[in-house]
Amino acid sequence: MSKKLIFLDSMVNVLNLKVCKTYSIRSARKVSLFRDFVLAVFLLVACSLLTAMPVAYGGEGYALEVNGGTVTIDDDEDALRLSSYTYELWMKDLEGPTGSWRNIFCKGPGDTAAGRGPLLALRPDEPGLHYDHSTGTGQSTINTLEGIPLNEWIHIALVLTDLNGQQIIHQDGVQAAVRDSSGLTDATQSPVLRIGLGANVVLDDFRVWNYARTEAEIQADMNREVSGGEEGLVGYWRFNEGEGTTAYDSSPYENHGTITAAIWTTEAAPIAPPVVASSPNPADSELSEDTWVSLSWRAGDGAASQDVYFGEDRNDVDEGAGDTFRGNQTATFFVVGFPGFPYPDGLTPGTTYYWRIDGVEADGTTKHKGEVWSFTVPPKTAYLPDPPDGAQSVDSDPVLGWTPGFGSKLHYVYFGDNFEDVNNAAGALPLGTTKYAPGTLKMAKTYYWRVDEFDILSTHKGDVWSFTTEGAVESLDPANGAVGITQTPVLTWTPGVFGASHEVYFGTDADAVKNADTSSPEYKGSGNLGSESFEPGQLEWNTTYYWRVDEANNTNADSPWTGPLWSFATANFLIIDDFESYNDLDPADPASNRIFFAWLDGYDDPANGSLVGYDVPPFAEQTIVHSGNQSMPFAYDNGVGKSEASLTLTSNRDWTVKGVNSLTIWYRGDSANAAENLYVALNGSAVVNHDNPDAAQRASWTEWKIDLQAFADQGVNLANVTSITLGLGNRNNPVAGGAGMIYFDDIRLYAPAP
Ligand SMILES: [Ca+2]
Ligand SMILES: [Ca+2]
């Protein structure tokens, strides 16, 4: 591969981007659909011809041997000045320990005292890695002391989670060292990255990300080149040029490096070219203001062709279900919404469309699944109201705003404190702007508004939106619109600033709840200030419920206040524990519900090495959660043989309701954990072990699904399950083992899919 070709590729990419962008902006407004179309097809064919030209990719790839040589990268935009990062590279040590420090790369001027960022060096004494983050006034270093083989490629990733977080070294995708990194800075005096610096090593595929990548993320693409357009990739030198003195940066920053005294070698690291597509146009989740679109993307360098999926259902596109597969093609564009193409009658305003491009290797059968991308054709009605529909605590002197409907020219605004009046209103004066100031409003009151859009051809009536001004009653839990809620919820709210008493309305009919009074069946009782909760009892599955809290105060002339209509939907599964109900209240408080008093651990049991919850509040985990706001931290130390915690079930003991047949448990471990067997037991005896012996080392949230028959087979009466136990180790034959920390969340029972 010659430098000329590489340069051409770089130019092509720039051109490609600009050409496609010009067309996309142009097509945003209809001038003449046909003229647009002809122009777009012409430009897209031009784009695809350009992208089909050779890319900066050698047959085997190249790597860069540095023995006194250096790659110098000027970072004028400070793209590499990071307070959280991942540096990734492949390295082959040609020399072994020399008695001196051998620097591999360094952010900054190369002077420890000057302040910079990360440095990777090889230790003088032992075959290990030395990772240093310098602050200018100090530094934080960690080391590995073994495991750098001579003349073999290894993959290295240096991670800083946060300036007050952790420094981590991953070697070959596995965490090899970690330390706390308090008090670092991202100061740098000289915006430069130097790679090489005097070690006798070969380097390849050097990446910088602006965030802390997980072990799973590192492993996922360490053996395959990435496209350069990945989210968070801020520097990417493939070292595939094979000649010359420029190392091209494939990231959006294009911080190309200058090479001095290094040698190109064809003995590249064990990495394959990327196959998945990237750089979708329209960009993922963007609006596309036309009823047809020509999708385009950048093909993976290792892709010989691509499978195109397109449809209106995200899951169908993700699974390739229905008619979403649109064919295999070599071109990197795809037209929809135009006669002769899918959706020949045009795309529908107000609809989100999903698409996916799978890269197919030259053998025609090896496929690499792409991400599901989406774009939305905006509706003809006004949308995205500000404040959002149903907003609470809105300033009492608001300016209302919205996004105009697709093609709209004029807007008609209706505003009032009564839903029906606003819904039926007509004859507003036209507005040329998308702002409306209703004047000063009363506190603690719900208002309604509607925006109709006129697009020259017709008027499109908008939905009635509402908001409530500050000082009103507010829903705390479940939040308005929440889904997946337990079938036995406790509804809580905060009282309004003026209310002295309240009335609660609850039901499944939105209008009935909205219009109910104290003579309606939806009326559930009243209460005074200080008792802001309501338990509706056992609810149905997968059902939307509505509730409303009115307030009154005899001493206030504005009393009573009708509350806004709130809703939530119950889960389509039975929640055994989602860990949301635990709090930190003192045990003397009747509302106290500390997690370790519900889940009994090994605190008082010398034969049980578990500890549930933290020593200090908040006792439940509130950052590493699968859903909601809390999960259960579970520390285990199997020096005593096993570690487990048990919950006695006070409700939901019948595990046969609604035909449920599987138990699911979400868990998240850590690669540093000892690989102890994960198990669950019911009624203190029937045990099911996880079939992956390394489950506790999974560093991402993972669902464990268990057929309830496995418990029934051990004699459990599923109609009366009294307790559930989670543990690590061999429950029936405990043997001394290792320690770790694992998190549990969302213990649920599911019925088979209909
Ligand atoms: Ca390379
Ligand atoms: Ca949770």
C-alpha cells in the first residue's frame, strides 16, 4: 500500500462526507421532489464510487518498529487532554529488561515534572508494565511485574476511570493491575502525544478513547480494527501506511502523527480489518425532514458486501424478522420512500424507522451484525412541547415552546385551565414563532394548551398538553408514566405548598379518574398532611393505572386544587425483589426497611462468608444498578466455604400464578472476583447452580434464567415458596475458596411468551 493511496483515501472520506451532507441539507425542504431525487441519486452514486476505491488497508496490515524512533502527534485541539480515558495498543517487545526504563508512549513533553497525563513504560528490572499518570506536582503509578513475553504480541489497555477514580492495566483483555487514583489532574503543558521514545518494540493499532472502557468492550474489538467513527474514539493510528513518515489518525480529529526513525514491518499484530458498517447518514436518532430518504453509510474495510434491514419495528429490525431484510448489496446507500423502492408511497410523518447494516465477508457467509440505527420523520403536528406534557413544578411565569410540525408555516395556540375548553377551542390568531407566553399563572394549578400547525395545505390539530405550576402536589413514586411497576405498589407523593388535606382517586380508566369526585368509585379516601401514601392492593399484570390527588385548605381562597392525572403501568412479570423498597431509616422507625434485615447474610454466621449491603448509608447500591435506583451489593469470602443470603417471602409465595415458569435474576460480578459457583436455593433446600463456573467474573449485567421445573423436581411446592437464597460456593459440600463482590437486581418470575 502506497502513501499516495492512503492520502487519496483520506481525501475521499472528506469529500464523501461533504458531498453527502450537502445533499442531505438540500433535501430538507421540498423544491422539486424529482429534481431532488435525480440530484441525490447522482451524488450518491458518486459517493459510492468514491467509497468503493481502495482504502488505507494493506493486505496483511503493517506495524511500526520503534527502536529509538518516535511518532509525534500534535494535539492542538486538546482532544487527548482527558480526565477519563482508555489507551489501547498492541506491542511486541524485541529486547527484554535492559536495566533502564524504556518508555512506550507519553502524553506531554516527556518530562515527569512538567505535568501531562499517562505514560506507559517497560520496567528496568522485571518484564512488567509501568503505567504512570503525572499531574505536574506528583504522579500515580501502577505496575505489573510479570507476563511480558519476548517477541510476542500483547494487547495493552490503560484505563483511567476518573481523576478521583481508578487506574487499571489490562493485558490481553484481562485486568492485570488496579489502584485508586485520587487527586490526579488533566493538566498538560504541551499538547503532544509521543509514541515510541526509545524502547525496542513493535507497535500496532494505537487507540485513544475519551472514556473508561470496560473489559468486555476491550475484549470485543481488540482483535479487530475499528472503523474510526466509534463513539468516544478520539485518536486512532492503525500504522497501516507501510511507508513514509506520516501515521494517519482515523478518528474524527485527524491528528496525523509525524514519524522519525521508525521502521515499517509487515509482521502486524493479530487483528482483522473491520467488517461492520459505520457513520450512518442520517445520523442515528436524527430527524429526517422528508417523506423519502437515501440512507448511506461507511462500509467496514473487511466487508465485501452488506445485508440491509429496514422497518418500523426496532425488534424486527434487530432480529431480521418479518420483511425487514431488504437484500444483500455492495453499494453503500439504500433508498426508501420513493416509487420503485421500499415504501413507494412515501414515509409517514411522525414515524420512527429503524435500519441495520450487517457486514458480510468475502466468503459470503461470515456476517457481522451491525447496530440498529434509527431516524424519525417528524409529524405534521407540533411536537416536543416545552415544558414537556405533564410537567410538574413549572415556573408560574412560563414561556411555552414546541418544535413545529413538518412543513408548518403558522401556528395557532390555545391555552386555559380546562381540558375540554382547550380541546374544543378554535379561531386563535396565527403566530409566526414557536414561543407563547401565557402571562403570570396561579401557583399549584394545572393548565392545558394546544398548538395547531398550518402548512399552507391544511391545519393539523395538535394534542392537548398540560403542565402544573410550582407549589402543587407531585408524584414521587411511581413516577408519572413509569412502567414495569410491581403489582403491589405503595404510591407516595409530596403535598402541595397550600394543601392541608387530600383526596385520592385511582382506577384504570383515565377519563373516569380525571373526572371523578367523592361520589365516584374511583374515590379511595382522604387524608391529612403527613400521610402522603396510598396502597391500592393487589393489581393486575401489564395494566395501566391512573391516579390523582386533590388538595384542599379551608383557609385559602384558591382551595380546592384538582391534581394532575398521573399514570403508571404494572409489569408483565411478577417482581420478587427489585431492591427499590429498601431504605436507611433507623430500625426504631416503623418505616425502616434496611436491606440486610430483609436479606439475612453471614454477619452473625461464622460458616457463611457473605455480607449484604454497605457498612454506612446508603446501604443498598445506588450506582451499579440494573434497573430503578437500587441493587443489592453482596460481598463474599469463601474462606469459610460458602457465602449466601436469604429473603423470607412475605408475599408472592405462589409461583404458579399466571402460568409463570421461569425465574430470572440479574447479576453483575467483576473480573477480579474469585470464580466461585453461583447458586440459588428455594425453601432453604432445593439448589440450582449456574452453568457458567465463571459467572461471578462477568463484569456486565447478565440475566440468569432458571426453569422453575428445576425446583419442582427437587420437591419444592411452587404454590408455596417461602424463601429464596442467593449464594456463591458449593452449598451442599462447602470447600474453602476465594472472595469477591457481586450485585443482584430484578428477581422476577415470567410466564412463557404467548
Ligand atoms: Ca496495523
Ligand atoms: Ca433495582
